Amino acid sequence: MSYAKTYATILGWTFVVVGIVGFFLTGFGGFFGMDGETLVLFGINPAHNLLHLVLGVTYLIGARATEAGARAVVVVLSSAYLLVGVLGLLLIETSANILAINQADNVLHLAVGALGLGVIAVSARWGAQPAGA
């Protein structure tokens, strides 16, 4: 399996699980509530959980696509995560924070974005697949 497909598979299942577990913590009330629950260190609310599910499924679809499709999904979502990480820094403590994002979320979003783009860079430099695959 290629780097992009492996990354998309790991993130896809991680986000699906996080979304499901998140709904057990938040329920469905206060959908866009700024004062959501905390999952480990990360702020969540039902809208945030739904977004995790949608992103997880998107990653999983990308993982089953062609190599170019998987790479496209990883690049687009990683770029979006970098943008959300930067915007999150500006939105905390404002009424625009409809996903109950906190500082831990921002760090995670920046890390996921950078890691995803790093995976794409590595696969471009050393080939789409790990040695022996």
C-alpha cells in the first residue's frame, strides 16, 4: 500500500472512531455549542463530531481510490487542516468558534496538516510505495 493510502486509511479510521466516541460524550444537544465536552485534551461538540465522521469517511474513500486520488485527498485535507489550525488561533474565545475548538485542537490540526503534506513530500521523493511493498 502506498504512503498516501496508508496515511488516509489510518486517519480515516481514527477520525471515524473519534467521531463516534465524541457523540457518546456530547450527545446531539447543543449542536454548535461553544462550551462542548472534552475528549482527552480536545474540545468537541456534536458539529465537531459530525465533521470528524465526514472527514474520516472522506479519507477512507481516498484510501480506496487510485494513487492520484489518494494523494489528492491527503493534499486537500492536509491543507485544510493547516488553514483550520491557523484560523483556530483567531477564533478561540469568539462567537465564531462553533466547533468548540481549543488550543490542543489547534496544535493537532497544524500537526495533522504538516504530517499529511510531509507524507506526500516523502512519497514524491522516494516513490509512492514503501520499499518491499
